[in-house]
Amino acid sequence: MSFLLFAGDEYYPMGGANDFKSKHETIDDAISAHDPTEHNYDGGWANIFCLDQLKIVATFDRSGWAIKSNESDMTK
């Protein structure tokens, strides 16, 4: 599987593909790649998009990471 990490500041998103950060083979690698210290306002926001499922499978906000429920094993 392939996972795309999108992230930005909560109040100043660049929008769409401009918020793309990196591509990863596992959801865990994508989560690890997000550096909340580079964003203002409690670490900004982040979304992890699964290219195989064509949907957002994890989100980050000031509360931390939330993995979308009912997903198959996405770490392999």
C-alpha cells in the first residue's frame, strides 16, 4: 500500500496538493513523518490518504492522531 501525508498550519493551509508532504509504504511511517513542531497552533493538522483505498485513513489535530475505524491492516 501507499500512503500520502498532507499537513499544514491550522489557520494557513496552502490547499490541496500544495499541502502534500511525503509518500510512505506504511501508515506508521506516514504518522512518524509528521513533525508537529514545524506547524503553528498546536501542531497544525495532517491527513494520511491511502492510494489503494482512495480515502483518508488517519487525521491529526491538536488532540493527536485518529485512525479511521473499520480499516484493514494498513501497516503491511
